[in-house]
Amino acid sequence: MRLRQNWFPVVVLIAMAVGTAWALSFAALPPADFTFVNGTEVESLDPAIVTGQPEGRIINALFEGLTNWDPRDLHPTPGVAERWEISDDGRVYTFYLRESARWSDGTPVTADDFVYSWRRMLDPMTAARYAYQGWYIANGRKYTYGGTLLEPGDPVEIELADRPDGALPHARGRVLRGRLIEKIPLAGKDSAAQEAVDEHDVPPAPAMAYLVEIDGQQRLFQSTGELLEGAQRCEQVLLDFGQVGVKAIDDHTLRVTLENRTPYFLQLTGFYTLFPVNRRCLETHGAPNWTRPENLVSNGAFNLGFRRIRDRIRMVRSDTYWNRDAVQLNIVDALAVESDITAFNLYMTGAVDWIPNVPATVISTLIEQDRPDFQPAPAMTIYFYRLNTTRPPLDDPRVRRALALAINKEEICRRVTQAGEVPATSFVPPGLADYERAVGPEHNIAEARRLLAEAGFPNGQGFPRIDIMFNAVESHALIAQLIQSQWNDALGIRVATRQLEWGAYLNDQQHLKYWVGRAGWIGDYPDPNTFLDMFVTDGANNQTGWSNARYDELIQLSASEPDPQRRMAMLRKAEQILLDEMPIVPLYYYVSKDMVQPYVRGFYRNLQGVHPLDAISIDKAQREAFRSQARAL
Amino acid sequence: MIGFLLRRLVWLVLTLWVVFTATFWLMQAAPGGPLNSDRKFDPVVEQNLKRRFNLDKPPWEQYLIELGNVARGDLGYSTKMADFTVNQVIAEGFPVSAALGLLALVFAISAGLVAGIAAAVMRGRGVDVALMSAATVGIALPNFVIAGIMILLFVFIWPLFPAAGWGSASQLVLPGFCLGAPYAAYIARLTRTGMLDVLNQDYIRTARAKGLSLPAIIYRHALRGGLLPVVSYLGPAVTNILTGSLVVEQIFAIPGLGVHFVQAALQGDYPLAMGVTLFYTVLIYSLNTIVDIAYGVLDPRVRLA
């Protein structure tokens, strides 16, 4: 009886003590030389499939492309390629790879590695969102499109459906090569799939059987549906990769043929989508297991140390990287911290050396203090509103212009964003070399009223109630409310605001279920085309319903225009059309909001917010002084 | 006892199926999905992505495929953290949440019990009033407010602890406290009420008349009866602490399951959202079963049925 009465508290006490000891037991971690906040957890370390900035920061440290970007002004510098030649028509690039480029397992980086990596990236099965980065290469697009663009007579490769059971995801089956004779549509096989897709999306390519001649024999292949008589099951039929403009001339020479002259191609080869991946690593471990720290073989300045999900990615200086002597940091930690406020706390307590963003609430204070470690700099990013040109009266350019003229952008930057953002007069942000931006309308209420009256709505009479849609972020809400009152005061029209969760917001925008929608765009490469090609008719990111034949023509012509100056002039003309027609209203150009501790060297504020870790170093003496000063406070 | 457990197991399977079905169709109904992005990609690329995630199939077919996979214990790959399987994410995140929750619980139980007993014994005096006021505040304040105050006090004004992160004992103090505080407050109030009830009983008066000292009376006689309400509260408290740590995890950048849960839902990461939901279902169900068994041990009047 006594025993029974007293064992319970004792057991609980022991359990609590053991539990506490377990919870508090941590293996000590060697401290990093450089720690930064990387925002959200990265989507993947596979260069072919990611799209974001946090991913870019890690992948740029782990891998290296043919070229690098100089952190000062982003001009391409030699990477794996030590030099290159460009043909006179600007379409053929010959890259000479440096002999000293090594994978982290010690093997040399060869031209074949690039051919393998680019084929994999373009393969529909890889489902690379940024596949279009490879479509500048001749026939790259046709390869990714699979059967859709194939025509009789095309050389094709057939990937057989003979992957063994339990094969690693995205392993390749056996590949046969031949010549396409005929595409035979399979009727009604895909009705179920047709049902499933959204009415606004492009329907999937109709199911086909492919008649191919291989070594003089005609064979029938099919990837979907019930097999026709004599047909063989395959995974997919693609254009023969030999037709795609990338060839390994020898181990250290890579010849790339482009679809069109692409003045920014050397920038693209420094972007992670075109980085090489290690074939043996991938084929041994399969995707995505090849990215695990114990498996990953990479060719950049750093190797992957370890990953703790939503905690940190640790990178360690590579001792096989060709330029290893120039790399100063030994251990780098990238922290996955979602909250800007938490990141800011970490920075202010000296726990991290760099945060790429600061909370909106502290910006005005930081600006007032004029801190040397917070110097917002122009970024290649634009904040703008889309106008749904399929909904009357927004189909009338005069109405759209009136709306744009009635917005006081200066007030937005002064009262809401506060970090020194610049009111936008153009869609393409400033700072791009050799490009003179087109000029859009300035703030002019009288003109706005006149245009609105001309369009049939004097003093806003008869104007329907429209709304401004945005995703749930406080600053978006404040801007929308400000514009709401500006429109109301200036034009006498009634405007509502509509706040949506991310998914709903994207959905409504893509399906044109909005009046006015908030948007932003980050340039992918330093060229106006990255902004302007969005608004071609039915462009995936147009999302305004706007269409202008002359605009489309200019964008298309500029792609193949050999003379750089004339090309820029064409793009400027296109931008002017965009700004005259106003399917979008540019509001302001973003600024970068990095905070960097004063003892960090080699950190340059550039247009694209690219900060290669191999350029960064720490002034240790200054750091010690800084820390002891902080302790004294 | 074995029959009881078996019955519970059958119900667990049924519960999981219902939760799976509800979660699946709710996610289908929600706008967006794993392919959400503010930039739209080429239609062919979108098709390839849909095929990769089986989204090109009709919903009922997706449902059956998913159900089959889940039944085999294969929760698939996270779509927003594509390098990891859902099982890996849970296996890495849950111990973190559990360690944090355990500390919070230990703090809540020890602080709550001590405060509750002290308040009961010194009923009506200043100590009682002070402790119970603190408890009321502790229950009323949401933990992000507590966290904000704690960070201000103990990170910036008096820099005792790191601002956030995971990897050392000192990083756990503030989040453990913030997570445990409301529970400590609640336990203190429960203990006080329970103890007061017992302290007024005849047998306590008898013990006192026998000349037993106060600590002896409390430990030998009062505690057992007085703690029953606390024990019955512990079951839900444990589940709430383990599943409710998301705010604290987010503020202190702790890589636990709570953050995964919220982010998965926000980012349309279907497999991860589903996996964590099912995992929480199993967890809550098991904890409830354990509490039911504990009742039977502590209070012979309760029979497992």
C-alpha cells in the first residue's frame, strides 16, 4: 500500500529529470566564420529544378558554371571556362574549360559534364521550371516540348519504359535513336486527364503513338493509353539530343549554338540553371538523394557540410576547387529563418553577419540613424499593378491611363515603403547598361480627370466599383489603401481592396479574376528583355489579357537583331507602347535591404542582390573590436 | 486491457482514414497547390510538373493513389523541400518539438505545482493573491506577447540568452519558458483548487489532529487526491504543447514540426501537410489512450471499457 502510494511521484520526477537531460544534450558545433540568414528553407540543392534567391545563394557556393558574375557590376567573368570565343553572328560560343577545374571527388570537370547536365535540365521528366534558360540554345525548346513539336523526318530518341522496378526516380530507361515517320493520334484516350485540368490551362498534348524508323526497321512506340497492335511501351519520345546546340568537342572544349544571337548568354551561363551536375553522383544515388550531404559531389568553392531541415545548411571550403586559394571563409552557415523580426534580432545581437532583409517596422528608424551597415541600393525589381484589360471599362486605354495618372507614387514611397524606393516612371528599372528607359506618365490629376471624362465617366460618374487585389502582406495592404483613397479623391471613383491568401491571389491573377492586381517582378538577367518579354500576347506572365501586335513584333525582332544599339532601341520602343497603353502601372523600383556587419569585406550591393560567398572575407581584428565594444555596451 | 488496446487500434485506423479523406478534399478545395508560384511557367513546363506530382490525374484517382501510398507508410516527398521525404522531415522535426515541449512541460509542472500548493496552503494571504494574479496573466497573454517581452528583457536589455536558434541549451530557455508559461499558470490554478478541496476534508483534519507536520500531510495525504485534476489535464496539455508550439518555434527559429505544419499548409505542400496532419492524429490519439490508462492506475474507480 505504501509502495503504491509513493511510486508515482518518484517515477514522474525521474522521468522529468531524464527527459530534461535528453532535451538539453547537444553536440557542440564548431562555430562558422560567416553566418547569414537565408530566409525560407531552400526548395532543393539541385540546380536544374529550383527558381528562388535563397536557393541561388547556396547553389552558387556549391557549384560553378562556365562563367561567374563579378559581384561589383555583374559582368561575366571566367568560371569553369577560362576563356571563350564568340562567332561573328553571335550564335556560336566556344568555351575552353580550364584543366584545373575539379569535382569535389577529385575528378576533372569536362565538357561532357555540361552536355549531360543540360540534357538532364531540358528533359521533360526533370520538370525544370526554369527550362527556358536553356531554350536560348538551338532546339532546346523543341527538346523540352517532347512530342508536341516533333515533325515527321525529325531524328528522335525514344526512352524505353524498361526502368527496373524500384528504380530511382528520374533514372533514365534505355534510349533508342531513329527517325520519326509519323505521329498517330490516339483518340479519346486522355479524356480523364482532360477533365482534370483547369479550364484556363492549356490542355495536355493529345496522346500520340510514334512510328519511328530505327536501323531500317519501322517500329511503333507509345507512352500513354492502351497499346496499339505491335506498339512498344516507352517513357517518352524526344527530339534526338544530338540536334540540340551543345557539343563536347573534346574533354575541355564545349561548343554551344544558340537559337538567336543572345547578348546576355554569358550571364545566363553564370546562372544556376545551366550549372553542371555530377553524372556519376546522380546516377549512383538518384534524385533527390544525390543532394544529401554524404552523397553530393559538386564543383564550387564550397562543399556541403550538413543540412538540418529548416535550421541551417553548413558549407565548408572545398580543397578541390581550382581557385581555392582565393576563398577566405572556411565554414559558412546559412540559417533558415522565416521571420524578418527574428532575423533582425539575430543580427542586432551579433549572432549573424548578414541579413538580406529587414522588418518593415524598423526601416524608418534605421534610415534616421543613417547606419553604415544599412545602405539600401537600387535593385533590379519593380513593384507594379496589373490592370485586367478584359474587364470594361479597363479595356479602354484612356481609363487605364487615367488610373495611372491619378496615382501619387511619391507618396507611396514616402509614407509606406520608406527605405528610399524610387517612384517608377518606366517598367524596366534603372541601371541596365546601354538601355535608355521609356518614359511613362507623371502624376497629373487634371489630365487624369480629362481622360476619364473623355472615356465617358465625367467625375467618375457611371464608373463601376472596382477592387485592388493583393496577397496578405501588410505593406501591400497599406499601398492598396493609399491608392484607393488617391483614386477616390482624384477621380471620384469607388474602389475596394481585396486581400487574399497567396494561393488564392495567384489563382485569381492567373485566371484574370480581378480588376487591379498587385505584382512584382525580379529580373533574371541584366537585360531589359527579362521585363519586357512578359507582356507578349498570351505570355504566361502577361496575366492582364493585353495584346498588341506591334509590341509582339518588336520583342520578336529584337531577339534576332544583331546590332546591340538597334536592339536596345527596339526594346525601348516596345516599352513605350507598354507605357502608353498601360496594361500595367509601374509604382516603384525596389531597393535591396541587406544589413551587413561592418567587419565583413567583399560584399557589394549590386542590382541583383548577388553576393558570392567566395568573394567575402572577415576582418578578424575589426570583428574582435566590434564584439568587445558590443559587450561593453 | 488487451481487448481495450485492440479496440482502440481499430478506431485509430478508422480515425486516420477519416482524417486523411477530410484533409485530402479540403486541400483539393483550397486554391493553389504545390505548383504555386508568382511567376507562371511555360504551359509545357507546367504539364511536366503536374505529371511529376500526379496532378494531371482526376482527383478521385489521386485520392486512391495517395491512400494506397499512405497505407504502405509512404508519405512521399515534400514538394517545397524536394530533397526530403515527408518521413525524413517528420523524423527530424518531431524530436526538436518533443525536446522543446518536454522542457516546457517540466517547467509547467514544477512551477505550476509549487505555485499551486503554496497558494492553497497560504490561501487568502499575499502570496496566494500574487501567485494567482500572475497565473491569470499567464493564461490571458498569448505566447507571442510573452515571447516579445522575454526577448526584450533577456536578449536586449539584459543579454542573458541568444535571440533565437537551435543547438545549445541556452537557446532553449526562453522558448521553453514561453511555451510552458500558460500551462504552468493553468496547472497552478488547478492544483490550488484541488488542494483546497482536499485540505478541507475530514481525514486531513484527523491527520493534523494526530500532530503530523504540514509537509508530511501534504505529501502523504493531500497531494494524491489534490493532483487528480492535474493529471487529467496533463493529457490534453501534452498534446497542446506538442502541437501548439508553432508560434514559439517561428519566433525563436526552432526547426520543429510546428513550423513545418504551418508552412506546409501556407505553401500548398500537400504531401507534407498531409503527413504532419496524420502524424499529429496518431500522436494525439496515442496520448489520449495513455491518459485513459493512467486514470485506471491512479483511480481504481475508473474502469477501462
